[in-house]
Amino acid sequence: MEQITFDEFQKVNIRVGRITRVEDFPKARQPSYKIWIDFGPELGERKSSAKLTQLYSKEALLGRQIIAVVNFPRRQVADFMSDVLILGAMVDDETVVLLQPEREVPVGVRML
């Protein structure tokens, strides 16, 4: 495994956000949702597509805090532009477990 320096790691902007809206994403190649996330006044609302349908219903995701990388380039997924990468643990090819703060924190807080 390649090692990176702490300075390189600090270039990755990882923030806490709160999911505000979730929609089905039938045009995605794999079962996924379209997700809108509030990152607070500095970053505002961003959107992402995420393969979370195995473990999470749309209703269970609403209001949940998540952790995401917010400084990757935008990426088009089918007809949807994804602004951020929601972080999760890949259990297998089908199952992603969301990474989230251990307790409630203000949206927009940067992870170190």
C-alpha cells in the first residue's frame, strides 16, 4: 500500500452533512439513490448519487448525518451530476454501510 504524508491527507476536504432529500435513481447502472445534503452556510446544499439501497430506505436516510469528501471534481452519473462523495464501508459488491459521526455535530464541520 502506498503511503501518503499528513500534508497530502489534509488536501482531502471531508465534511459532515445532513441528508435533506432522497429520490430513487432508476437510470443508475446499479441500484442507487439521488441524495441532497446540507453542509451548512459555507458550502450549502450539495448532491450525490449513492449505492445505499441494500441497507437503507429513503425514509431512514432523511435527516441522517453523513461524512463526505467535498472537494472531488463533479462527476456525471447517468443524467445526474454528483458534487460530493458520501463515505461508506464496502461490505461486499452490493452492500455499503454509511460512515457517520458517533454523535450529533454541526453540519459543515471538517473531519481531521
